[in-house]
Amino acid sequence: MILALLALLAGLVVLVWAGDHFVTGASQLATALRIRPAVIGAVVLGFGTSAPEMVVSSLAAINGEPALGVGNIVGSNVANLSLGLGVAALLMPIPFSRMALRRDVPWSVAAAAIFALLVVDGTLSRFEGGLLAVLMAITLVWLVRTSRDETLPPDKGTSPVAQDVGRSITNLIRALLGLFGVIVGAQLAVEGATELAEHWGLSDGFIGFSVVAVGTSLPELATVVAAARRGHTELIVGNLFGSNVFNSLAVGGAMGLVGAGAIDDPSLTGLGIGAMMAVIVLAYLGALVGKRASRIDGVALLAIYIGAMVLLGTS
């Protein structure tokens, strides 16, 4: 048990460290290409900070632990908005731009709902994984096309890539090394979490929803806190809601394609899915009504997270 606990903790530490380097390298590379924060948050950071979830959930499915992988997706979506947006809103009110209300937030709700509908029956087939992957590809094309007007113009007479070739290469290498670290950390986290679940008699779904999901969501949480302290609210909204889209479609699609099969955890596909949709809908309604996430919204989101943990842990 001690070795399993050490493996889990070591994996989470590596995930946080490597995920931070992956996100920093990728975001700085995007900045060198003069892309606005909203696009970086939704596409670059949304995908980058979901890399731990994708690796962990895919490995869990390959290892025959699909409940752990689905629990990681569901728990990460819940943690992103309840912990991430909740904590950010407590630090400062988070306004939602017109683009976020028209594009990022509604599609985040739709993506999570589609994923929930596919797994609520307790299975995730290869066909369903393929469907999620296709929707993810369509989403990427749509995001790029709708974000064209958000791209900053390059300096006259100078290509931003040619201007900072050395820095761009450094950031690319940093991102790739970070991705490698994410893979190593994810493998350790999955193995440790699976052994602990068996030893303590806990379901793989609960371990995935709680410990592993919080661990793989730490890159998002760290990014959100840093962005809130610097007042980059566009980055916060794009990162969190964009990450939920990637979790639901890209990570869920990857799990299905490698052969997730039966999830076999009614609490996860019932209470867990319900908590995920409750948090996402609450965040969406708050955005529509007040055009921002207030401190009251932050308290409500954190309360839902605590309640979901208690219900899943005792069911």
C-alpha cells in the first residue's frame, strides 16, 4: 500500500510539474505567434491542460480500468468549474465576454451533455469514442475559424516567427518535454490509484473522480489562480470552459477508441454525471444572468463540489 501511495503522489507531482512546463511552453509559443489571450485560453491552454486527463484516462482504459478513466473526466470537469472558477470568483469577479457567452460557454455545456448521454448507460464503445473524436475535430475547425478575427496582426515588415526563432524553438522543446513528463506521471498515478482503490475497497470511479481528477486538474487550477492575480479574466474563462470541451470530447473519444467498454460504476454514472451537469449549468446560468461569475457564484460552485465528494464517497 505504501508503494502504491508513493506512486500516486509521485505521479501527481510529476503531472503538475510537467503540465506546467507543457502549458507554459505552448502558451508562450502561441504568444510569439501573436494570438490573443481568448484564443490561447480556449485552444492552446484548453488542450494543453487537458493532456494529463487524456493520458491518464486512456491508460486507465487500456489497463482495463474504464471507471477510473471516466471518473477522471467527470471529476476534472467538476473540479475545473467548481474549484477553478469558484476559487477565481472568490479572488475577483470573473466577467464573461460576448464571445465567451456566444461560443465557449454554450459549447462547453453541449460537449459535457453529449459525453454524459453516451456514458450514462454504463458503457463507452469504440463507435461512441469515434463520434466524440469527430465532434472534437469539428470543434477545432470551428474554433479556429471563429477566432480568426481575434488574431493580432504581425509587425509590419517582420514575421513574428522569424523574429523569435530561437525563443520559439525553446518553447517548443519545453512543451514536448512537458508532454513526456505528463505521460510518465500519468502512468504512475494510474497504477498507484488502482492499487489504492483495491486496498481500501473504494471504487475506481470514486478514486478517479476525487484524487486523480484533482491531480490532473492542478495545471488548470494553477493557471487560473495566476491569471486571476494578474487580472487576465479572458484567459480564465477560455481555459476552464475550453478544457471541459477537450475533456468531454477529446479525452472521452480517446478512451472509447482504445476500448473503454463497460464502466460498471452506477454511482459515477449517476451521481457523478449529475454533479458534473449541475456545476456546468450553474456556471452557465450565472454567466447569462450576471454576465460574470460573482463571489456568491464561487461559494455555490465550491459547495456543489464538496457535496458531490461526500455523496460519492459514502454511496
